[in-house]
Amino acid sequence: MAEHLPDKGHVMKYENNALFKIRQDDKSYNGVNLLSNLCIKSIVSDIKEVVDHYEASELGDDMARTICLNQLDAVIPHQCGDHSKCQHER
């Protein structure tokens, strides 16, 4: 019998590669103020920080999960300068 443990490192790698693939497949996302290398790195870093903070809290806590999901929902708009979904300091 085996226990399934999420491999955060691979998930982060796949999301990073997915953002680069979006930029490669649709040139309208390529540019200085769009999906630049720095922007992709920043998005992945923000997501990692949110997940790390949730991981350090009580993993079964519904409130911590809700906060984590709200923060993940705000990452992309936040990167685009829209802070309407930013509800938490993190």
C-alpha cells in the first residue's frame, strides 16, 4: 500500500513550462509588459509563496484553505496591476 504525496517541485515546474508554452503558442502574450521571463518567474514565485504558507498552516483547516484559494485567484490579476481581488496582505 502506498501513500500519495503531492510533488510540489514537479507541479511548479509544470506550471512554469505551461506559462512559457502559452507565450510560445500565442505571440500576443510575448512582450516586455506581458509574459516576460521576469513576469513568469514572479507568477511562479507568488504561487509558491501562497502554497508554502498554506502548507505551513493546518492542512485540514477550511479557513486556511479558503484564504489560499483566494490568494491563488488573485495572483494573475495582481501581476497585471488589478488589485481588486487582493483581499489579504500576503
